[in-house]
Amino acid sequence: MYCLKGGEYMNRTKQKLSTRIGALTLALSLALSLLAGCGQTGKSSAGGSSSAGSASSSSTVTEISSVGGVASSTKYSTEIGLDILEAGGNAIDAAVATAFAIGVAEPEMSGVGGCGIMTIYLKDSNEYTVLEFMETVPKNTVPGVFDPKNRDQADSGMGAAVPGQVHGLLTALEKYGTMERKDVMAPAIKLASEGYELDASLEDYIGMSYDRIIKNEELTSIYTDEGIPKNKGDLIQNPNLANTLQAISDGGIEEFYTGELAEKIVKGLQEDGNPITMEDMAAYQTVEREPLITNYYGYDFIAPPPPASGGMWLLECMNILEEMDIKQYEPNSKEYIHLVTEATRIALIDSANYIGDPAFYSLPDEILVSKDFAKERAQLIQEDKAIPEVIPAELPVEKLGTTAEEGKHTSHIAVMDSYGNIVSLTTTLGNLFGCATAIDGLGFAFNSHMSNMEHDPAKSDSPDYVMPGKRVRTTISPTIIVKDGEPIMAIGSPGSLAIPPAITLVANNALLYGMEIQDAINLPRATATDYGNAVIYIEEGAADEETQQALIDMGYELRPAEDMITSGCIAAVEINNENGNITAGADMRRGYVAGTR
């Protein structure tokens, strides 16, 4: 297993280097339990989760928690995660249950047809590890046959790569969980069967995707009433998904990848022209990887390695900001926005050009996260002038060239348990409802990640160029933050190119400026999410007129941040190791929900 233990981990850190903004965060206010949680027992059993929970308006959730905290994208998934913790499960059990529930209640962003990455801290062994379960390219894929710009092809089964989420979640559960699969999956099965109330976010996304949904009979039957989009407050029941989840619960990884479900998946996708085979499904494996690490003002950031470019981007950005001593400036001052923007732009262009699937490329990951490299790249930054166009560093390895557009629709989960285990987990379908294709009777949409790869033979230098078995590259960056050898925070975000900037800004607010986690999340953001260009997306309240004019004078183009695609959407759980207080924070930019018990 690739992981870092206590002393080894500390040594490595020394060596390796719109929409609802301004609203109060909706957070679950759940009753305190004074149950003792002093150690892990064997297998635990959970009774299901209620599908509707009590929620209240709060600026933060700060309690002495006896079982832990969860932050996720829906009230249903957060409650289910907390129920699992209360039943005696650990953070891995709760994260897996939460992820399956998100596939039910936030089906446009995540689900069993998708993929993800999980960063884990295991208290008993004092280890950090990353489980990577991104999709893979079918082995019979021929470049140039599929055109992502052809909507008829992209919005069909041709757009799907081999899904990894089921394999990844169940691998995590088998290796590091404590509960039986049937008990962890039962709440999501119940939620799909009995139904959930459609919220404002899903209503918006159904409307945005209506022209794609209506082409698919299965999706139309779930998210419309005889072709009319369902509205906020309507009950969504998905018995077909409940049956699919039950089959996975009964048969595990084997059922989804080699059993009857696998046969239905392959047959259905092949009918749309996808070259996927049973061999592709059977060959799929979750990969356990050693995390990336850097130290930032005394805090160690643990992030996923390639094929996640997001971890590399985040850590390089942090190193540059420390080199520029960002802490001396007030948040959202002109100096602060300028330096964060430039560090973000530099780290983005480097990661975009040098990161891909490590099975296919020699990657300079140790260089990109080193302090010396950050010092060199920081020299590009001028005090009062934006870099007109950032170009990638020249490194002694192959530059991988241009990149394909990445899907922007993702979900993040943060979990801490009373035993000291921590999970930061990001899952995704790529685009909204993935490739907008669900096979009759299965109840879930498949990912769009073949559309997010490069198929043009003239662009074979792209790190996203399709090759049989290649794993999809991603900017997702589920992160764990450590202080004095003890983990203190799980944090992450959806939003593609907004993910590392959002984590950077919120982490700065909490760690450097002492904000409570919810206040750190709520603070309006100014983010840079364009490749190379001097563009800043400004949320309302992030910069006053004087600051905006100063940024314009520096050479920036300012644009309004209209939704979480340019701002990110943070889910985080934090612990005060002195008193055991757990704080869960959730971002209302997409209606996230946090809770502790």
C-alpha cells in the first residue's frame, strides 16, 4: 500500500516540497450524543437513515462531537453519513454511504456511472493514502471515431468511459471500513425507493439539461412528468436505481464489473456505439497512490497525485504564495487578490502541461511541488502588474501540450469520526448528468469523460489524448490538512478549474486569518480559472470599487462570478485537537449541508 506513516511522513514533508452567494449556510443542527467513542469495534450494523431531516439556519456548526461530522452536497446524504457514524461506523463507512446517497439525491453530479478520488487518514496506523478510481478508456477505442463536439455522439453512450466509482467506494469499504456492505448501502437504497424532495439546485440543473434529458427515455421517466420538467418540492422516486444499488449491495464489485449488471451496461453502451467490452469492465482496478505533500506556513497539505492535476496545482500555488509571504496582506485586498491570482495562474498552466496518467508519461511531480521550483516561478510575479499571458515552465521532461475541456460538475464529501479517521472524497460524472445517457431499467446516468478527452489524432501530444486503458485526468483535489503531525481538516470542492483556487482561498481564511470554517467559506471570492489569461472572476462583495480599479490598472480583466463554476463550492470538516471540538462547514453557493453529532 502506498501511504505515509508518522515520522516518515514528517521527513517527506521537509524533503518534498448567480447563485446563492451571500445567503446564510444551511446546516444540520443535530442533537448532541454523549456516547463514548473510545475505540473501534468489529463490524457494526446500521438501521437505515431517515429521508427527511431537521435543518436550521446557522452560520456554523460547532459542537463537542461524540461521533463526528459530515459535510456534503445534500441534506439527505449528510444525514445518512451522520447516521452511519452514530451507528458505530468509521469515517470510511460514512463517506461511502454518503457517496452512494449523493448518487441518488444529486444525480446530475455524481453516481455509480462516474468516478472519483478519496484521500484518507487512518488513525490506528497514522497513515495517509489516496484511492484513485478515475474512469479508463475502453481498449478498443480508435482516435478520431468519436467527436466530442458532435452533440448526438456526446449525448449518448459513446461519451462514457469505463466507470470507476463502484469499484473505488467498495474497495475503500473492504480495506478500511468496519461495517457490512449491506448496512452501508441500505440508506441510499431506501432513499432511491421511497424518494426525496427535489431541491432548487436540481430543479435548475434539470432545466439546464432538459434538451439532453428528453432524448433519453430512462432519464425522462425519472426527472420529468410526461416530458414536463419536475419542479422544486416534487418527490423524486427512482425504483430502478434502488434495484441497481440492491444488486451492488448483494453482489459487490463482481456484480457491477463482471456480473449481470456489467452485461447490461456493456450491451446498452455498445448499442450507442461505445467500444466498451466485458473485458474492459473486468479489468478495471482502483489504484492506491502515495499522496503529494507540501508544508505551508507550518501546515502540511495532503493532496492526490496524478492523474489528478488538481493536487499538483494546489500545492504549487501554496508554495508560491508562501514564497511571496501572502500572510502579510489582508484577505481580498488588492495585493492579496493580485498575488493569489498570479500564483493560481502559474500553477494552473504548469499542471495543465505536465500532468497526465503516470502509467503513460514521465511526470515531474517532485519538481512541481518543491520549494525551489516555487521560488523560481514566483520571480515571474510583479508587484503591480499582471502577467499578460502565463507560459509553462521549461522542465527536463516532455511537455504534454494542450488539454481537452474538463467536465465541471462534481460533488465533494468531508468526514471525520470519533476514532480520529478522516476522509476527503470528490466524485464526478464530468458534465451535468454525464453523457445524459441511462440504460433502461438501471436508473443512473453514465459519465461524460470520453467527451472530456482529446480524440483528434492531430493533438496526440495532449495529456488527455485517448489511449486504451488511460485513466482520465482531473482537477479534483480532495485534501487533508495537518498541523504538528495531527490532521485538522478535510476540505474539497466541485467546479473543475475552480477547485484548487477555492480550496486555497478558504484554507487561507481559516489557517492564516483565524476565521471559523463557515466564515472562511462564506467570504466572497475572487478567483482565476482561465488558462493563461489575466481574468479574475469577482463575487459580489469580494472587492470594492477602488480595489477593482486597481486590479484593472494592473492589467486584469474583471468578470462577475455567476455561479460555483467560477467560485467552487466548499465542503469541510475541522477538528480542534486541543478540546475535540468538530466544526463542519458547507457552501451555500450550491446548497451544501454540514452537520455534527
